[in-house]
Amino acid sequence: MALEHYFICPHCGHRSMATDRNAGFRREARGCDQCGFAYLFELLDDYYPAPNAAFFACDSAGRIVDCGRGSFELTGLKTEQALGRAVGEALGLHFEDGTDHVGTALEWEVRVQGKPVQVNAHNDLPAKAVADIFPAYDDDEGGVLLVLTPRNHG
């Protein structure tokens, strides 16, 4: 039995499975079959984001390279306002425990899940969320996928 890998699109949130990490016999990253986005993030096990989760793809320096599904609804930022900016600064992230969990995921290439965070993007009211951060498991670019799920209570 072939080992299947789980993938998630940072743009539309579509989950998929495949036995190959690349697109066919090429060394190109696997793209999204649903929306056509150029690359996917591989997950170590299946992950089910909430329907109202916001997606942010970041490069190896933590700069936003794409704002996906739910990002505008949570932050009020349009993609062009966020591109190229450090994710912590652009989204005004303040983790409750004071740790820079995005930096940890980037530096150690580890998954960080279930971290309470306050999001306070420019000209927007503060919102409470839970952050799930996934490193890019590739040999070239690095980066992280930040998924923010709004907290409705407490």
C-alpha cells in the first residue's frame, strides 16, 4: 500500500490526498485541483479547518505571499494591502502567552496548533482567534501556512 500524503490549499482551503508530493514526474510543487492555486502545503495528518477559518501563506521570512479564504472577513485587509508584509505586523498578532509562534514554526519547521491569539489588523477592531501554523515541508522555499479560526466566545 502506498503512503498517501495530506495537502491543503492556502488559497481556498481545499484538502486533498496523493501518493506523490510533486505534480506528475516533474519536480514542480503540487497545485490545487479545486481553485488552481500554484502550490499546496503538506500536512503530517489530516486537518479540518473550520468553515470560517482565515488562511495566510507566508514565505521563509514570515512575509505574507497570499491571503486565502476568510482572510478579508477576519481582518478587513485586502490581499494587496498585506502582500510582502511581515505576518505579525500586518495582522497585529498578539499571542496570549507572549510567544512568537509563527517564528517558532519558521525556525524549527514544526507544526504549532491551538494557540490563542488576538488579531488586530490596521483600522480594524481586535478579534480573538485560535492559530494553527504549518511549516512548508519542502527543500526549497520554506515558509508557513497560518490558519486563524475566530473565537466567538470568551
